[in-house]
Amino acid sequence: MKQEYEISPNIRGTRYVIHLSKTVKGWPGFAPESYEATVGDVIVKYDDEIPYFQCHEAPPILSIENIEEIVAIMKRGYIESDFKVK
């Protein structure tokens, strides 16, 4: 899965988010091209809450490996160097 890091300050504090997306295959015969689908967000640090996963819409089909990757990101938690400007 593709990971994009974002720092989002707001009234409650600073939200550290990892946006996850996945390349999926299109429908054969209709739109066979592959495309990037949004899986959801892992919020690794926000207002002293534990890391959690949040979907904004129905995610694409996730394999066991995809779910294990999401859990590994959540267990890893907030690492400051991940969010440094590169």
C-alpha cells in the first residue's frame, strides 16, 4: 500500500495522519485499467489518543496482508522522523 504523511494542526492539537491507498484492478470489459483507491487513514498521534484507523468511505477489498500492514502501522505508532519535511 502507498503511504502519504500529513501534519494537520487544528484547535484540539496537531493531527499526524498516514493516508493509505492501494492499486486495484478495474472491471474487465468496463474499465480494465488499474487505479489508486483510498483505503483509509491511520491517525498515529492526535490529542493523546492511541493510534486508530479511520475510513471515510468503503475501502477496496483488503487482503490479510493489507490488514496486517495497517495493524503494523498502528502498532508502530508515532515516529517523529516520518513526518519531517523531506
